[in-house]
Amino acid sequence: MKYEFSARAHTLLSSPLLSIRTQTRRGSMISLAEELPAEELFPLSLLAEAAATVISADASALQYGDPAGYEPLREWLADDWLRGKGVAVAEGGLLLTTGSQQAVDLLCRVYVDPGDPVLVETPTSPGFLQALRMQGAVIIPVEGDREGLLPDHLRAQILKYRPKMLFATPSFTNPSGILWSLHRRREVLELCTAHQVLIVEDDSYGDLHFQRSGESPARQYPSLYALENESEGGHVLYIGSFSKTVAPALRTGWAAGSRELIGMMTAAKQMADWQSSSLNQQVLHHLLNVSAFDLREHIATLNREYNTRLKLMAELLKRPAWKSSTYHMPAGGMFLWVSLPEGLEALALLKCALGKGVAFLPGPLCSIEGGANHIRLNFSHPGRDELLLGMNLISEAVSEFTARS
Amino acid sequence: MKYEFSARAHTLLSSPLLSIRTQTRRGSMISLAEELPAEELFPLSLLAEAAATVISADASALQYGDPAGYEPLREWLADDWLRGKGVAVAEGGLLLTTGSQQAVDLLCRVYVDPGDPVLVETPTSPGFLQALRMQGAVIIPVEGDREGLLPDHLRAQILKYRPKMLFATPSFTNPSGILWSLHRRREVLELCTAHQVLIVEDDSYGDLHFQRSGESPARQYPSLYALENESEGGHVLYIGSFSKTVAPALRTGWAAGSRELIGMMTAAKQMADWQSSSLNQQVLHHLLNVSAFDLREHIATLNREYNTRLKLMAELLKRPAWKSSTYHMPAGGMFLWVSLPEGLEALALLKCALGKGVAFLPGPLCSIEGGANHIRLNFSHPGRDELLLGMNLISEAVSEFTARS
């Protein structure tokens, strides 16, 4: 049969993301391309116990659940916010999703019509770009520096395009690893509030903050959602996830915002898949609330280990192959965003690297144009040996190219 | 902030489905409105064991998985089909989803543009209508009788509207419980194939076949997908689910079709939420493949029990309040589709019934127009006492209305 796909379905296939993922799942490929957490740090035995307990305790654990998600887990999140960050979540203002990507997609579906202008950081998350393209948004980049988005450019783009939304990741932007300064956070919030631009704040990486200081990072670098919370204007939709801090296979993310916005997203969620796995949500809740698991301690362990891996990767980038490369050393997150020697294109390098058995994310996936000479390297997943081998193979590929030119 | 939702977001709120669900989850409400399986028949201890084993065995069980779903479970499904129904699934022709509803939604997103005409049975599943409305489809009803869709009307609607798709549930149509005859199945497949109309076949209820005969129901009433499989034309997208046969909270459904169609849906799936819970898929696979669980035996147990409940409900419909009601006695599924006494409207009756503490699904949710004097009653979830009490309360409500008129 000759299929007649919908007008924007082809946007889904234009990205090489799917094929990189498929390739890296095969056998011996080393992947620095994805955003995988370290498996060896998963709280396996506590999760196994939680799952067995939850299933055995009550048959209703396996029944259909609430489209908004398991209520006690939503309450746990609201409490955690109030205690940890002094932020009060609106009643009815939380929705549990299948990871943070579903929150992004649901919001796009209820908020974006084809042709609507939407602002993104440049570079930005490939997942944002995919969801926006599928919805037919006109994607407008906003430039930034090491402190975050540039307020002057943001203002200019707002006045020029009258966008409906801004997608941003103020804490460890994917892929650049930038941590916005407090001052910049305030300026962006103020500008967007003044011009009725809804901010979608992805905070999936915010807890992966390696810097150890007296004050908690959440207080030092408050989310835009927390900053606005004092005025409760509903200009920020916050997106979080347990994928990086507990385990991805539980597929539990969430969105927090005004009751009106979350209500609409919940209706879309019900239409899209009725609800995410309430079993997984119950297991998470048991882990967080009943078992001996301490999320803050666990995150501290992750951060110590990830910081070690980041330093190793930075060390390996001092080798001759990378002598004309530059990068910003992030204070957290999962990625290094590295510029390639002049004239070397990320997609050409990727092809060569895949042939050697290693993958990374090529820059062009992270912006609507440009990024051709950047690559994103993940340091959270590979262990020491894998990281050494993977970086050796990429270095080899880089050297081959630079020797030729 | 004043939100500017997308043009079709309001279609999500126009349905009272969400509020019925929210109300029936509260305390003492008896719900005959939903499509819940019987909790007391869930294989709890085997599932608890499977979950603990899977999580303890391998940390990768908790890592990100394949967007198409856990491969061994896809292989199990393909094997099961080959053995049970003689049907060969195409290589790359299976996608695991978050329940069957996500398969419906993903297909709509990659196949329907606003204004595209799409055929549905009348009455049909509220979930189909929601996904189609959100996508902006022009929904065209096709009439049927107790044997299935009427070929003459189907042909007339195809010629008049040139639709891209037909949504159908040949085995125990939601809500009417109709089981299409083999002859009618062949005719519909032939018509759609001739006119390049993609058939979306929801077989979520197909295994809930109560009739006991020598031949297996799957052979006696083959799915349209199985019927076409001989020619491999790719005109049928098959949708199935473990929600009714194992447990809904595992949120595992699937779509089967041509490699091209499933490939596009998998790309949409990755954009929408990367992947469903591979942990749940692994637990299911362990249950089906390794543990002492026997799916066929389990389904036979469900069918015996559901048949008993159906008969009890039919018995209760013999009471005086229902004397002018009619319904077709289904051979399986989860629902009775009952006409109300003349002049009695389902939505008015629902309001009264909710006041008494019982819910059902009002007919208008199951078609684009009409259905005002029908209600859908679920018999699979309530136990004997709950069923008696719930039916008493609805009967009371009906009597109050008919006494008045």
C-alpha cells in the first residue's frame, strides 16, 4: 500500500538521532552520544524490594490509575519542593509524565499551532527541536554566553517575532552545560513575563551540580519556576525527571505549573496514552518515602562520580589531536560541548568514528542551523576504561582528518 | 498569564470523560463507566517475583531502552502470533506502546492532517474520537449491524468522502460488543484494500471471547491483520494490549503492521516520550516466558468469570425498570450497550446516577452525533455485590425518570 503520511511526519525522519541510537545499542559500540546515567550506581536492591512490596501489597497497584499520575508521588514532589526550595506547587499543578520528553511534547501539542514562533537557546536540546518541528513551530534561536541567554538578543527576538514560548534549560543547558547566573535568570524571567512569553524550563539536569559550596545549589541558582513562584504568575512551566537521578526505565518525569496549564496538559495526556505506568510511580514513591533510600545522598554520590568522569574526559582532551579544540568546563550535567579543529565537520567525523566503534552526538542536531563543527560528548555513562577507549577512538578519527588537511 | 492554547486543544476539554473518571476514583462511587479488568484476578505473586528477579538480575533493566520496545518481548509476540494464529509479523513490524491508546494516537499523528476524512464505526470508542478530533480529522460514521460494518454503507462512504483510514474493532466493538462475522471481515478488508483505505484494527478485547467451541476463536474470527497477512499488502495496522489480559498498570500495548508504517510510528514514539517503560516490558516478558504463568489458561479464567458477570448483569436488566430497553448479548468483551426507555437521555440519567453513587458511560461519548439514549455498562470490573448494588442504583434512577414522564 502506498501510505500518505501527514504533512510533518517527515520531520521525524529527517533527524539522524534514531539511527545513531539504533547503532549504539548494537554489541560493542561505545556510546558517548546519549544521555545515559551510570548503570552501576542504580539502587537495584532497594528498587527490587520496592517493586515486590508494592505489587504484593495491593492488587490496585496494577489497575488503571489517575491520568495525572499517582497522587502520593505528586504529593511527595510538592513536599520536596516546599522543604528543599521553599516553593509552593499549585493545587492541581503537577502532572506525572513518561519522562521529561513527554512533558515537552504534551505542552507543544496544547500550545503550539503550525507557524507559531517559539524561542530556543542556541545550541539547544534535540528533543525540543523534534517536538517543535512535529508541531510546525517556527523555531527562533536566541544567543547566549557563559552566563546564560543574552537579554538584549532575547528582547530583540521577542520584539521581532512576538513568540508564544521560550524553551530553556537554565541549569546545565543541553548540550552546552551552561549554568545561568542568578542575575541572568531574573532578567530572562522579567522579559518573558513583560511580553507574555511562556517559559518552558527543563530542569532534568539541575540536581547534577558538582560544585560543593555551603549553600545548596537550588538556593544559589533557583529555577525560574521558583523565582516566579513568589508572584504566581504562571509564566513558567517546569519540567523535571527521575531518569537522571534514580533510573530511566521507570520513565517518570513531571511538569509543574499553573492549574490551568497543567489541566490542559493532563487532558492531552489522557488522550495520548490514558496515563503513564502507575506501577512505576508507586515503586518510586515506595523507594523515596518508605525504603532506606536517601535521594539527596544518592545524588551526592552520582555527582562525585560524574565529576571524576568529567575530569578524566577533560584530561583526555589535552591530547594533541584536540589542540585547536575549545570547550567550556561545566559545573555539572552530563555533557561536554566541544568545538572541532577548523574545517572538520561533526557529521563527517561521526561517520568515521562509528566505523571505529564509537559514537557521539553531532552538533547540527542541537540547532536549526550551524553546530557543524561541534560535538556533544557524554561523560556520565562510560566507566573509566570505556571512556579511555572511546576518547582514544575519537581522537584517532580527529587525527586522521587533521593529518589529511 | 493569559494562555493562548493551540487551535484544537479545546477538543480535549469538550469530553466529559475526564471528569467522569475523576469522580469515579473518589471513595465509594461504583463505576460501571470504565474499562477496568477485575483486580482480584491479577497474577500478583508471579508479577512481584518477576519484577524482583528482573531488577536484581541486571542493572541494564533500569537503563534507557529501545524506542521500539524490549526486543525479546517483541519476539515473544511475533512467536505467539505465528504459533497461535499462523500469522507472520514483518521484520521491524512491531512497536511496543504505552497501552493501545498510544498506538492509536501515534498513528493519527503520522497519518492524519487537519481536514482528512477518517471512517469510524458507529458507535465507536471514545478514545478513537478524542485522538482523531485532536488531529483535526473529519470523522465519518459507517453503520453496522450484528454482523459488523455494512459493506454497502462502507462503499458509499468511501466513494463519497475518499477517506484515508478506517478505525474498527471487529472483535467486540467498543461499546456495542459486536463480533464481526468472517464473511463481513473479508468484505471490509477487500473494500478498503481496493480503495487504499488504511484499516486500524483495535483488537484489545479479541481474547475476551466467552464462547467455548472446538475451534480457537482466533481461527474462527481471524483479525483483519491475519486475513491480509497472506497477501502482505500493509493495509491493516493491528493494535493489541496486555492491559485487559494481564494488568493495565504495566501500560504495555503494541502495534503491528508493515515495516514502513511501524518505522514512522517508532520515530513518532521517540519524539513523544523516547520509549515506554522497558522495565515493565521486561517484567511482562519474564512473566510470559520464564515464570509458571500460562497466558492462555489465565485468559480462560478471565473469560469464565467475565461471562458469569455478564449473565448476572443481563439477569438484572430483566427488572421492570428496563422493560422497554434493548441490547445485544455479546459473546465477549467488557461491555453491554443498552438502549434507554424512549425519551430518557443518557446524560440526564448519568447526572442522577452520579448523585446516587454509580457511574456508567453515556452514549454520546461514543459517536459524533446521536447515542443520546444509549449507555455503556462495564461488567468485567465489579464483583457480584458491587454489580448488584450498582445496577440497583441505576435501575432506581431509570424508574424515577420513567415515573415522571
